[in-house]
Amino acid sequence: MPVPTVAKPHHATFKEGRPAMGKQRRQAVLGVLISGALVLSFVAMMTSVVIASLPLFVYAATTSYVADLLLHNAQSSTLDRLRESRFGLTIRFLIRQFLLLALCGSIVDIDSFVVQISTVGFLLLFVLQLAYSGMLKQVRSQRAALPFTTRGLDVEALDIRRMPHPFLMSKHVRKMLHLDIPLVGGALATMATDEGRYVAFGGIITVSVAFLAFLALIPGARNALVLPTHDEALDELNRQLADYRPQVALYFTFAAVSKDFMYQVNMWLESLESLDLRPVIVLRERATLRFLDATSVPVVCVPKAEYLARVEMPELRVTLYPGNAGKNVHMLQRAEVKHVFIGHGDSDKLASSNRVSKVFDEIWVAGRAGRDRYERIKHAVNADQIVEVGRPQLMPLHRWTGSVSNRIPTVIYAPTWEGWTDDACYTSVIPAGEKLVRALLSHEREIRVIYKPHPLTGSRSPEAAAAHRRIIALLQEGNAQRFGRNLHDSKSAARKLARLDKQIAEVSERGVRSKYPDLTEEERTARVRGSRNRAGALYWNAIPDEAHHVVIERVPSLYDCFNHSDLLIGDMSSVVSDFVATRKPYAIFNLDGLPDDEFRNEQRTAYASYLLDSDCEGLDEALNAMLFPEQDVMAPYREQLKEYLLGADYPPSGVRFNNAANDLYARGMRDFPIEYPDEPELMA
């Protein structure tokens, strides 16, 4: 496909101006300042011991307590660095206590009353802290040993008691450590006044409160340890599953549990809910439940393979796998089930045509492009294993009208991440991200930029993380120049968004902390999605149309960003494939410098794209396609590519996905019909 020669993009001169700090950067700087004050406070305490200065120790100790409190309340990443440097919270408290005893020895006699009381008080507090933490550790380990965790299934018959009150469990280490404050204050007051009552009262308060906290924990801990046996728990789970009779499962496991990976499951939830078959979600890591979106589909999390093998689902005939993982084998061994790889996006990356997929009975792809990817891999899969079902998630996308739909022409830059290895590094963030953003900001036409990076950007490569931060700083500077200030949501909108976030968190919370324990999962899901929709609408209305956006949070969603954009610039990833559904112009980075025809032949998603090199050569052509539809030479090719990548518009992909599940289930039932136990013969 010939590509016209284009001129280099015009670069205007930036006015001198100080880049505005974003919230994350301000927090990072604040964390460094507070941690610096914390370290200096300990240096000051050591100095006070050497020079026997009580006032200096008082000021330094107070500063250390306040700095610790501020660091934890801000949830600063500096805490992790302090912990890695062997200067964690517990160590800091122990050092402060030893320095206090050393100060007592330098100011008064080492055998004095204040030293004796302080030493005994610290030892008793330490013993009570160990007992408290040990009891909670036992509770958590025993609860974690239960064979499964569920959501949306009624297992009340097991009479699993609630955990101790959240106040007694949440941040308990911090709370118990800070109980030394009365004793420390009393010891300092005794040294200042020479009256032993202060240290005595301080010691009594510290030890008494710690002992009362331990006593308060005991009933809740004992109650939480009343647990069914593993056999009893599995029997009840199987009874509940027998009542529900699941027919199709979505199975997910991942070694690195993180909210950044759970999009692989969350993207399929609504499609799963819309099936004619009765669905269930099977997870393998308990931590994944925290990051699983609200859904009306019942969820079963079974960490150990031996217990998963005992979970009975006699009508289950279809299992869907959004990812390739080693523990998939624990489900794949069920011979009566048809196993389907559905992936978590359709792209030209190797993961979208992996030879490992041969272990599945079927591979569901979006369109003909997915089929061709597998056919290019010799001896990978058979043609009859591949089923084209479209992409049900793309139904909400707005279609290209042939001209800019926003008041300000909007470009979304949505690069992929750096991958697990340098060999699989497809991101443009490192070589071209800054150049692209500078070119867009300096374009002669006012353009709005939405930066929506992959959630894992910078997680492996420090170079990618640094480039990511610089891109954000450029966009913040662009807003500052455009509006004369660092632009964020209006205070009113920010408060409303914060309230919606709080509502979502409260409704999503389950268990003893839940404000809404009586909500069904259907009701909970409806409330969460309704709040997210309102938050998305509020987000776009809160900022002027001309403002640039850095989208790294859950709201707004990627597809919402698509609907507010007129041109996509991205990398080789499923983001581009999904964007093709809009028929809007898009551009892809050809970072290897391959000839255009060769690159388009290797990367099918590039067939209808404008191509950019690492110097952003080709950007003007892509922008002109957005701004001047008559110059959009790729428009007819996008129509062809959409059907090739994602299938025809009719029947809708949701219907095709549902039909594929129904057909495979029917085949599974034919191959492995349910065998009901014989009726007992009546006695004569």
C-alpha cells in the first residue's frame, strides 16, 4: 500500500515556563522531605544523647513521631525504601526507645527509677505486641487455610464467623507501637522535673492500654477460629454449586497478583453475564478477589489444586481462559469440559498467536485476522479449532462520522508497555513519546491530547518510567500555558468525584467492613456500575474542552477515551485493534524502520494506519486525516480492516459470542452426557 511522502511536523517554540507538578510528583517530593526530616530527627536524638541535651531530644522525638504519622497517612512510597534500608517502622520505634534509655543514662544514673520503670514498661509492651500480632497471625493463617473463598454463593450453613472488628485488625502494628508515647512522654517529664510519678503513670497507661487491647482481641479471635473442616467446607460448596448448576466457567490464574492484571478478567464480565448459559468464575489466587470488579456471576476462588479437583460441577461443559498460565493445567485436566482460549485482547503481539494455545479445544478470536495469525504458525492449531466471535466489549464505541466530533480536535496517545523482556518491547514511550507530545502541543492548530498509557508502563524499565513521567510533565506544562495555571478538576467536581469513589469503595466492600452486607451481588453490581458511569460523565464535564488529559486511573475507561477522541496514536497492541471498530483515523509507530509495505504485511493492524517513525515522521499526514476528511486516504481501508480484524457488524459480536458458547456446550453434552445415579429398585 503506497504511502505519500510527508513533511516533518512543524514545531513551534515553547514559551519559557516552569512545568507544573502533578499530584504524584508533589506527593513524591513531599515524601522525600518528610523522610529527610525523619532521618534528621534520629540524628538529632543521637546527638542529644552524646551532649546530654533533654530539650533537643524532646524536639527530635516529637518530630520523628509526627513525620512517621505523615508518611503513613500519605501512603508514601518512601516507606518502602526505608523498609528496604533496614529502617522500617518497628526498627525506628526500637531505636527511639533505646536512645531514650541512653539519654536517661547520660542525664541521670543508669540505675535510677526512671530507667528501671522505662525498661520494664518497654519490655512488657514488647511482649504484649508480640502476643497481639501472634494471635492475629494465627487467625489469618487459619482462615487462609480454608479450601476456598466465594462471592455470590450462599455458604451461610458453614457458620464461618466474622473476623475481629476492623479497628482491632487494621494497621494494628502501627497502633500497638504508638502505645509507647505515654511512657516516652512520662520518662522525659520525669527527667525534666525529677518527679518519678510521671514515668510511673506513663508506664501504667502504656501497659494497661496494650493489655486491654489484647483482651479486646481475644473474643473476636476465638470466634474467628471456629471453622469447619476442609471436608465440611467442600461438601457445602458442592451443595451450593449443585443448586446453581454452572454450565460455563471463566478460569483465571496469574502468578503476579496485581490490579494491573485483573483487566484480563474484568473485560469479560459483562459478556459472561449476558450468556444464555449459567456462568461461574473460577479464580486461583485469593488476592485476585480484591481486584475483581463487581459482577452478578458467582465466584469461587480455590487456591490449591487438590481442592479444585474436589469441586463438583457436573453440568460444566465449557471453560473460558483469558490468559495462558501454568496453573491452567489444573482445569484443563477435566476431560468432560471443552476448553476455550479467549485471550484478553486481539493484536499482532506473539501472545495473540501462541503455540501453547494448541492445548485448548477451541480458540475464539475476533475476526479473520486472528485466524490468519494462527495459520501462519505451522503445526500450531487446526483451522477447525478457531472460531470467530468478534469483540463483545466494543459495543459501546461511537462510530466515526467522517469529521471531528469534538469541539477541539482530540488525539489519544495510548502506548503499550515495555513488555516482560527487551525482545518483546513494543512501546513507543521510550524512543518517541516525548517527541510526539511536543509535536502535538506545538502544532499550529489547537489540539487536545489524551495520554492513556498501559497500566504496566514503567513497571519493568526505569527508562520507560522516566519517559512516562516526562510526558506527564509536558502535558501539565501545556495546560499551564493554555490556562495560565496548573489545571486539575474544579474543587466542586473533585469533591463529587471523591464522593463517587467513596460510594464505589463502600458498595464494593464485603464482609465485616461492609456498610451494605444485605445487598445481593446483582444489586451491588448495578450500584457500582451506575456510580462509575456518573463518575465518567462528571470527569469530562469537570475540565474545559481544551484541556489535556493524563488518564491513569480507572475512570474514565479506555473506551470512554476512544469516544472522546478523533485520532489514535499507539503501538502494536490490542488497543489499536479495538480502536479500529470506531473507523476513526489512527497511526502506529514503526519503530524498527521497516519499509511501509513490509511492516503492514507483518502487522495486520497497520494495514489501514498512518505510520510514524521514532522521529514522528508521518505525523502531519495522520493529523491532516483527522482535520481534513478529504485527505483521509486510509478511510476505505479502515472499513475493510474492521471486518477483517473484528468481523462483520451483523450479527452483533455479543450474539456471536453467545452462540459460540451455546454450540460448544451442546457438543460437550453430546460427548459427555450427564450420568444421573440409577433409581433404587423398589422392594417387593
